[in-house]
Amino acid sequence: MIGPAGRSPAAPSASLPLRFLVAAGTALVLAALGVPWLAGELAGHYYHPRVVALTHTVTLGWITLAIMGASYQLIPIVLERPLWSERLARWQFLLLVTGIVGMVGHFFIAQWSGLLWSAGLVALAVAAHVINAALSMRGLRAWTFTAWLVVAALAGLTLTTLFGILLGIDRLAPFLPGAFFPTLHAHFHLALLGWVLPMVLGVAARVYPMFLLAPEPRGRGARVQLWGIALGVPAVVAGLLAAPWLAAAGALAVAAAVAAHLAWVLGMVRARRRPALDWGLRFVLAGAGFLVPATLLGLGFAAGLLSGPRLGLAYAVLALGGWASLTIAGMMLKIVPFLVWYQVYAPRAGREPVPTLAQLSWPAGEAAAFALLGAGVAGLALAVAAGEAGWVRAAGVVLAAGGAAFAATLARVVHHATPCAARRAAASFPQAAAR
Amino acid sequence: MSHGCGCEGHDPRDGREGVRPRIARALEARAARTVAEVSADPRALAALQRLGINHCCGAHLTLAEAAAAAGRPLAELLRALDEAGVAGTRPVALAGLDEAALVRVDVREDLRQGREPFARIMAAVRGAGPGQVVVLRAPFEPVPLYDVLGRRGLAHWSERHADDDWSVWFYRAGPAAAAPAAAVAAPAPAPPSTVTLDVRGLEPPLPMVAVLERLDTLAAGEVLEVIHDRRPMFLYPQLDDRGFAHETDEPAPGTVRIRIRPPAPAP
């Protein structure tokens, strides 16, 4: 119960998640610009220092920063718990951004000792995030589906980071047993399936119904997702490191979790009371659509039916660029306007006319970003699978345009937080609202 | 056609609590209307006669009493009135209004385009004069809006033209009602010490906006009881900043109740 006396302990600051999300959006734009620039490298083998730099710009700079930033807004909402320490989160942001810039830079120039120092900063930032999130969850009233998956994701993030540090040390002084590429694949899948997947599945179960105006999903699908991830992800990672048959079994369990998630999403879309889908929701649903080819490719690799660096890169593009990126972009189109609205207009709500979230957003920009990013990712997956540098460059240009449209859309929203823009907007809302 | 409830067009899959009480309230409101009120519409007479209800001597009876006196179930009477096309559905307060008394807001295109129409609706409600009625045209029955505007003292009456085409009339049912209805409007009840605002099913941040707007009109001594589907963690700081005391509990799984009290007046 929130007591009647004194201030609520759950006062979240909008500026904290916003700084993570703005930095993440910047990383997306840089990554999208990097695709046409690195078209030649992307048409070849994925283990090229510049391609690895690009991959970490996406995984750490875009996806991880966005998830962490969104967590600082969503933890209070989906777990109904206040954030343990905003100050720690602010320090974490500085450490993380510095570490990511260092890591990407050192990957790019293939300088491993500098890379390790940067990775150490990232590891410190990850530790701060995990501690902050874990302490925020102390005294949780109910261990919901979302809460379990958030815990799983934090465990996955911790293990991914440790694994990455070990890989970095191994580059300087080889000590890890086994072949290099299976170890690298295990690191990649730990990040994708152990960190990103449970976080997205957990948050989706709570946030999608809010925006689709649909009932919260319940039933057997929850168990399939929880057990599919709990059993499947360790099996995939262990299988890649030691026993291929275990990877196939794990991949099947993860695919079952993905199928249950998609069934939930489909059910929510069908049961929604919201008649029209806005662009944020279209992003999210398109992202879910990319899960299908990504999962099929993953199953193909695990079963030994598919192989090779080109298909491997196409698989990564579909999973990271298609599913994870479009889903996160969609959520950002919902979260960022809310944060700006909350910071600028919530104190005025009820006292004077305030805009709605829709009035803060820019549907034309969102539509352009949706079309360009969606087409760009699909085109890039085909281009890297074919290994054609020209196609990669063309898809990269489309992606870069999509990234620019997305950034412009967010910039227009964030612009409301500037004092003069807020004053101008407030003056125009009564007319806008009565239109 | 339905009378002011969430009973038609409601998606039963959402399993929310609160719909049954709403239906019950709407039925009670219909049943409390008198035979005289209903029989003002000539289309009702045949239905009343067919069921053996005397619209002359029994004009003072409520529909519930008239049905009981005629030995007919109330539901049969209401259904017969519905089928007659009047059914006590259009409240007397809305009878005989000319176009100048109507503030029409059509949000169908907004919703088709994915635009949020809440601000337009609230602007129209704020801009409506004391004798005016807001007529909302929407592609679905906007059930959550009933509570939001109900807290502003607006009653509602809905018409379903098609599955995806609804008109909802929001009007003042008290003494400040439209002039043609003044003669039949019941006096407004005394303000309760607790007013309830159900914001379930609204997209963020509309629940927060609805609550903060309602706080503005909260009288001293009144308690605003907000029914939500989650703890509104972003609302609490706003309440704190405005000096409102609040407490939260969970009366049923998936239902959160926040009781908000205005700040004590300065000595």
C-alpha cells in the first residue's frame, strides 16, 4: 500500500530512461549508416573486425542501451516496484556509453588490449544495472510471468558479459578449450536468447495489452515460454560448446517458446478493442513477424541442415535487425512520447489543456521509418545471404534512410521537452484539441 | 439500440469486472422510468397495449411496477419496447432537441488513422454550453468514456447504427439539463462523499489525464476512488506534487483501487 503521508517512494524520473533511449537511437543511426559503408565486409565473412564492431554497435549500443533505458521506465510499471537507485543508473549510463564507444572503436581497429579495458567498463555498467534491477525487485508482491523472465534476462545479460570478457582475454592469451567459432556462436546466442528474448517476451506480455487495449494473455503459453527459455537457452549454449545434439534439442525448446509468444501476440491482436494500429504497434508486430524466418533459420542451423557464414549473417540480420530492432523501435515510439509527455505536460494535466501522445508524435515520419527499416532489413538479409556487396550497399542505403527517419521522428518528440517548444505547444493545444 | 450501458458491443473476452454492474445500473435506470415517460412516444403504445399495460391509469407506475402489475417479466417489456424502436431508449432529456443544441464530434476517421481522439472529445465536452448535448460518433461503443464523463456529471445514451458505427449522446441529466428536458429532469442527487472513476481499459496516459482532470473538480471532503488495472506508478508523484493523499489496495486480482483525498485546507 502506498501510504497517505509523505512522498511516494516510486517517483520515477523521465530524464533517466530518456538519456538511454536517445543514446540508443543514436547508435541505431550510426549502425544503419555503417551498413552501406561496410558493404564489402558484410558481403564476406562475419568475423571481420569491422563487422564485429558494427554488430556490437547494434547489440550493445542500440539494443542493450534501449532495453536498459526502457527497463528504467517499465520496471515501475510492469513490476509495480520503484527503481532502487536512480543515481546508480546515471553512473551506469556514463560507464556503459564510454565502454561501448571504446569497445566498438577497438573492435574497428582490431586492438584487443584496449578492447578489454572497454569491455571492463561495460561489465561494470552491466553489474550496476543488474544490482539496481535486482534490488528494485526485492519484496515483489507477486512473481509474475514478467518478473520471472526479467530475472532470466538479467542472468542472461550477466553470463553474456562474462562470456564476452573471457573471449576478449582469450584473444590476448588463448586459454579457452574448444574451437573458436562455436565459442563465438555460444556468446552470440547467450546474448540473443538469454538476454534479449526473455526481456522482450516478459515485457510484451504486460505492455502489449496496455497499448492494444486487449486482455492480458494467460494460460499454458506462459509455461511453454518460461520452460522453453529456462531449458532451451542453456541447452543451446552448452550444445554449441560441447554437444551438437543438445543444441538441436535446446533450439526446439526455444522455438516452442517463440511459437507460444507469437500465439499470444496474435491472440492479443485479435482480441484488441483498439480499432486502428498506430505505427508503434505496426513496428512491434512486424518485428514479431521477423521471428518466424529467424527461428526457422536457427532451427535449420541447430539441426545441421544449414551452415555457412553468409546464411549465419542473414540469420543475425533477421534476429537482431528484424525482430529485436523493429520490436524495440516500436516500443520506443510508445515510450519516448510518454516520457516527454510525462516530463513536460503531466504537471499541467487537469489544470490546462495538454496534448495527447498522438499529438506529440509524427505519423508521417513513423510511417517512413517503418517502411524503410522493414524493407531495409529484409533486403539486407537477402543481400548478405547472397554475398553481393552491391545489394548490401543498396539495402544499407534504405536502412540508413530508415534510421534517419526514425531518429527525426524521435527528435521531434524530444524537442517538446525544450522550454520554448513546450510553451509554443501549450499555447496551440486548445485550438488543436477543438479541431 | 441500447440505453447507456456497456451491454452491447462489449467484448466478453476481456473478462473485466465491472461490466455486469454497469448493465445492472442501466437496466435499473430503464426500469425506473415511468409509463407516462415511455408512452410519450406513440410507437410505445402498441407494445404497452399488447402486454396488457394500461398507459392511462398506470401512467404513474415505473416500467418495473407496470410489468409486475401486468404479470409480465420486466425483460419482456423492455424487449418489446426495444423492438418497437423506442424502448424507453432515448431519454426524455434528449427529445425534441434542435441541431443547434447538438455538439457533434465524429472520431471515426481519427481512429481509422490511428489518431487519439480523446483530446477532441474532451474539448467538445468543455466547449458545450449548459443546454447543449455532445453527440459522439465512433466505430465502437466507447465504454471507458462513460465513467470518465460520468464523473463530470454527464449521462449517456448510445445508439448502434451498425457493428462499427455508434452514436453516443452525452448530456446533463440534472437541473442544468437542456431546456426541453427541464420539465422532466430529476433533481441531481447530493454529491457523494466518495466518487468513483473507472479508468480500466484506457490507453496510457489517458488514465492519468482522467484522474488529474477529475481532481480539479473534487470538492473538499470528497474522496476520489480510482479503479485501475495496475498500480499507476507515474501518477503517484503527480498526486504528491499537488498535495493529495492517496492509498492503494487490490480488492480483487487484476483490479487496483486508489483512494485520493484532497489536501487539507490551510488554517
